[in-house]
Amino acid sequence: MKLIIPANLSEPPSDALMFRYLTLKSKKDLNYSNLIEAPTDMIDIYYYYLKKKGLFDYIDDIISPPHKEHGIILNVKFITWNNVNHIISNLSR
């Protein structure tokens, strides 16, 4: 299964550590392929940003819309300590 994560969820107000935790759990525990969705002209910028922050370790690829990938699209406003466990529990259903 693929988890499509909008690229802006890696930026504040999301917590970078919780973004990394979410991608770790979805990759290792739930066996998802983590895909970052970014505009075509922003792919390189997000790649370098994620690498610099140490957030790319559990990301499989960066895709841009429109794409042919099917999967679960993460639809939240941000990822923080308060909602990360709720997001993960919803993914495991």
C-alpha cells in the first residue's frame, strides 16, 4: 500500500520529529511505501530540505500531481505530538 503525504506537512507548523516518526511507523510497522507529493517545480527543493533535516530516511519517492499512484492520501493540516498517534491508528485500520 502507498501512503501519499503532501510535502507541506514536512514544514512548520508540523513537528519535524513527528513527521519522521510517522514515516518510520508507516514504513516499518505498517509496510507502506511513503511518497511525498510536491509540485513539479518544488521537487528538488523538498528533496534537499528533507535530506538536510534528516526526514528523507523513510521516504521512497517524491511525486508530483497529476500522478498515477493510488493509495491513501494523508489529509491533515499538520503533524504534531497531539495527533500523530491518531493518524497512525487510522492508517492501521
